[in-house]
Amino acid sequence: MKNKILLTLLLLANIISAQDLKRILVLNEGRFDFNTNQIAVPVSVGAFDVNTKQYSKLLEIDGARFASEIKIDGDSYWVAADQYLIQYNLKTNQKLKSVSIQGIRRFDFYKNMIVVSRGEYLTKLNSNIIVLDKNTLASIHEVPYNDVPYTTENIIIKNDIAYIAVNNGFEWGKEVGQIVELNLNTFAINKIIDLGANAKNPENLVLYNEKLYTVNNKNYTGSSISAIDLKANTVSTVDLPGISSLCGTSALVEDAILYQESGKSLLGKYSTNAQTAGVYKDVSVNFYGMTYDPKSQLLVASETDFVNKGIVYAFDKLDNVVYKFDASVSPGNFEFDYSVSTATKDLENIVVTVSPNPANNMLILNTEKEWSELNIINAFGQKIPITTTDRQINISQLAQGIYIITGKTNSEIFQTQFAKQ
């Protein structure tokens, strides 16, 4: 019985988490016309409201030829676009601050710092890894060029260490495969991990169960995945079968990495447990970007013609398309917003209990607040019609089990659970 109740509570927790998702933020890279040297479609940020099922453009970024990253941090979201790192207010989309960083690729946060990777075509930068003060955006540390003389890409921060993928991806035929371990307390490089001759050009970097995994595009005539055991200090690499060019996109989904060859519709799957790879399924679409959100358990992916259109799909755990919407050109990066919607007043959580608990027929809601919304949710995520008199809730029609009550007042929200005997 205890195991059954625990399983039910876990299921309910997953359901509530998924329902808390408010928006999917979309970073559209736009289109730069290299023939005219003009921005044909500007870089933009949009949002898909999961309640209204509507997509809307939030802002355009002037002067940006492309974009490479979007991340939510607290009540802000940050964007790497062309030569800029920009912070926006998550609710108002107001530009808060920005800094010019030539060749910015990716970034991640650690305490009051931002770690930035860099790379620029046919340009030698004085540093390919820099660390900024998060509040002032001033440079705190720049890794000397001689220490890391190659362009860098994805970043994973664990404990006090930044793991940074090094690919030299802007020098055709001179790709490398390394991971830099940067100590964020001392700014010393602990070591540089050589991934080996078969793991050059790492384009994606993920962390799962004390292991780093890189998706490597080698010299663009094939791809591989490397597993780096951080405890054993070992590297093992597996060629991806059937891939003759490069992986256009990849994402860690639970305990596996899904990947797709550029221009193809077959999805491949790499098992982190078995460290083997093979065909997963044909999705009939070539994806441009792909991101998995563990909280909502949604896999969001996009397709584009790089000229006029961008379409975004959100898949559930069973690979069903639950959302599909039009965005701008080249939607490649996504973030998941669990904050309060911009259209509503900020709500604070309050503690509300019910009694008796467990109960048979009637529940009493222990609060003096007046509510505008009240729901009972079962283990399948279904809302159940309820009858209330004052603060008494009739639950006589409910089957035995664990339920969640959610409610909202004018300025507060509450959530509690009860058992029906």
C-alpha cells in the first residue's frame, strides 16, 4: 500500500510539474544574406503559450546576423546574438544590459559569473574562453590564447569546474577534439582532455550520471559520440552508424542521446548505459534544433528552410506531437518558462491545508482567503468537478486514492494533497 501511494504521489508530482509550464521561448536565428551582406530576416525571440496555444514574437535584435544561445536565469533571459550578450526581463522583455563580445558562441552561469565560449571565422581572438562578472558584465578572467589556441563551443558547469568543448570548428580540415577543465575558483586549467583522433569537432556536450558526453562531427564525413568518465578519467568513443556527414542536432533525453544527420529524417539513439548507437525512428522531418525539458518531459524540435519559414514541434514521452506552431526563420534554441505569465499579476504561494486527511465524504479547506479558482486533480492529471459549500468540499463521489487540490486567490496560489479513503 505504501509503495502504491508513493507511486501515485510521484505521478501526481510529474503531472503538476508539466502543468506549471507556462511558455516555450524560441530563439529564431533569422537569415543573413551573404550575397548582399544584409540582414534579410532579423534575429528574434518569440514565445509559445501552452495554455492559449498561441505563438507571438516578443522582440527583434537589431544588427545581429545570427544567434547561438538563449537561457533563462531567475527573472531574466539571456541571449547570445552575433557579437552581443544581452539580458532581458523575463516578464516585460525589457532590455536590461548588454555587452559586446566578438565571436561569442555559448555561455553558462556560475554564482555571480558567466562563462563564455568563443569562435570566429578567419579571426584569431585574444582569448577563446572568458569569464564575466554577472552584474557588471566586466571581464573577470580571460584564458590566454596560448593555453587554448582553438575555438570553443558548449559549456557544462559542475561543482566548481567548467567543462568546455574545444573543436576549432572554424578552420576546415584542422578540427580538434578536447575538453578544457577550468577551475572557477582559481581560474586555473586543471587539465585538457584529449578525446582522440575519432572524436574531433565536438558540437554538443551533455552531462549524465557523472559522465560527460560529446557529439562529434569529426571532419564532417561522419560523426561519433564520446563518453568521458570524470571519476575514472577515461574516454570511450563510438562511431554513429549510417552517418556519412554530420549530426545537425542532438539532445539528451532521459538516459539516451537522440541525434539526427543533417538533411535526413531518421533519428538515431545512443544508449548511455550500453554505449551503443542505432536507428531509433523516422520522424519524416529534418530537424534544425532540438531541446529536451526533463521537468515537462517535452522534446522540442524545429524545422526550417532557412529562408522563409520555421516550424516548431513539441513531443511527449510517447513521441506524440502535442504542440505544433509557426515561428520565424531558423528557430534553433529553446527555453522553458515556468514563471508566472506576463499577462497575470505575480502570485505568491500560501500554505493551505485540508481536514480531515484522509477523508471519506467531506473536506474542509483551512483558509480564510476567498478563491477564484479551485480544482481537484487525480493521478491521471484529470480535473474533477467538485461541489463546494463555503469551505467544505464534497468528495463522496471520488474513488479511493491520492488527489491534489490547486487553487488561486486574487494574489496568491496554493496547492495541497489529500487521501480519499
